[in-house]
Amino acid sequence: MPVDLLFVLIIILVFVVMWRGPKTLPKLGEALGRGVKEARVEATKAQAEIQARASGDEATATPGTTSATTPATDTPPSTDGQPRT
């Protein structure tokens, strides 16, 4: 099975060289490498954010934003409609 994959990749490489020319291959490889690097960085950030949210540490997952929960008040709300003093 891996031999078939290698054979297909070699054929694709030959077609790319014929289509784009041998001088542009380094530029194509550089662009592909940059894209892979950016994808890995973003995947690492996303994984860290997911782990932070799973552990309940919302402050480190999204810095600069507030939590979705509201803080608890000291006095319970009035049941008769009159404000408590």
C-alpha cells in the first residue's frame, strides 16, 4: 500500500515540474511550508483554548473578556416587590 502512495506522489511531482517549471518549485515548497506552519500554530492555540475551557479556567482561555456568569449578590431579591434596604 505505501508503495502505491509513493508512486502516485512521484507522478504528481513530475506533472507539477512539467506544468510550473523547476525554477518555481522552491517557491511552491516555501508557500506550502508556511501554510503548514500556520495551521500547526492555530491548531495548538485552539487545543490550548479547548483544554482551558474544559478545566473551567475561563480567564486564561480568552484573555480580555469577561465571564458569562453573573456574580452572586449578598442580599436575596425581595419577594413582596419592595426594595430591600
